[in-house]
Amino acid sequence: MTDQQALGLLTGLAAAALFGVAAVAQAHAVRRVGPRPTHLAGFVAQSVRDPITMLVVLAYLGGFVLHAVVIWLLPLYLAQTLVSLSLPVTALASRRVGDELGASNWGGVLAVTAGLVLLSLGSGSPGDVLTTWSFAIPVALGVVALCVVAAFTRGWGGAALGALAGLGYAGSAIAVRGVGLPVEPAVVVTALAVPIFGLVSFWVYSSGMHSSQVTSTTAPLIVGQMLVPSLVGVAWLGDGVRDGWTAAVVAGLVLAIGGAVSLSRSRA
């Protein structure tokens, strides 16, 4: 293991811990302030007046800075895998807000964790940072698509909202790979997409946890934010897999996704 990989692994674990605890604090904050936040503007206005939500935002910002470092140091599938270790942290901490997990739930957490370990063992070198319009335009279109879909989610359940938030966080992670020097118009567009993806996803995620179990909402989020960047990183951004470890990486994805799907079927 190189020094770069070791630094990336440690940074990713720190980000996962922050994200995992912040998710439970986020659930506590959104459940105590009133009805489900179905409108983004109202959610933002309400959040900036709530100190707990602001602390959650600070925790997420700290985690995001660490996450961005990991994305630059490691392949996207490994960066997302490490951050996805926030799921067992969230599962443990969710008992603080009254969510109880049964044996099948813990089996799902174990499957996700085992899958993430396989993915980390099979990781290769990261691809290059892309600062071109061919990267920036699809990212911008992804922002538009997320905003449009999010506007029609009033009747969605926690698992569906978690899945949509996961896609948004996936878009944010992918966009980070387009932020680099020199600062050109395409880089600016990509950089602006990162916080927009994050804000809309934070709102959708909060809405999902308002009336659904924290872990069952978080599990599909983990799938989306892990699977999509993994595929994009290998197919488009040049992320590598260690020789002879392709089967292990595929098995890791299957385990992680299967465990997350199992958790997403939990009842509040």
C-alpha cells in the first residue's frame, strides 16, 4: 500500500464517522421542528434558524472536505466505499433517536460492511481530474434533472427519498473529479454543481428521515452514492482495479447493494 492510499483510507474513515453521526443528528433535527419539509425554500428558511441543523451542516461540510480529498487520492469506487462505512455508524447511533434494529437489519449492515472491505482490497489507481466541457455539461444536466425530480416527491416514502438523495450525492462526488487547476469556465460550472447537488440531496434526505427509520432511508442512499460513481469512475474516468481482483470487486458491490436493499425494506 502506498502512502497516498494509506492517507486516502484514513481520511475516508474519518469522513465516514462524521457522516454517520451527522445523519442521526439530522434525523433528530428534522423530526423535532414540525411537519415534513416538502418545499426546499421553506426547509432552508427553517434550517438556518435551527442550531442543531446548523451543527449538522457543519459536520457534513467537514466530512465533505475529507471526502473530496479521498476522491482525489483514490478511485471513486473506493472513495465512495469508504464513505459508505457511515452506514454501520448510523445504524449504531440511530438508537439514540428511538430506532431499533433487529437481527435481519444487522445482517444487512454486516453484508454492506463485508462488501465494502472487498471493494477496498481490490482497488487500483485513480483516474485523472477532468476539467473539460465534455465533463461539465453532463454534470450540469444532472443537476437540472435532480432538481426537477425532487420537486415531485411529496408522496414518496423514506426509501425512495433516500435513493434519490443518494443519486444527488453521487453527482456531487463525480463533480468533484472535475474541479482542478487552472480555473476555467468548465471548472467553475462543475464546482457550482457540487453544492447544488449537496443542498438538494440534504433536503430530500431530511424529508425521508422525517417519518421513516434512519437506517432504512440511509441504506438506499448508500447504494446510490456508491454504485453510480463506481461505474462512472471505471467506465469513464479511468479508475483502475487491481490485477486479479475484478471478481472480488464485483462480489463486494453485490454484497453491499444486497445488504442495503435489505435494510431499505425495514419498517419505521
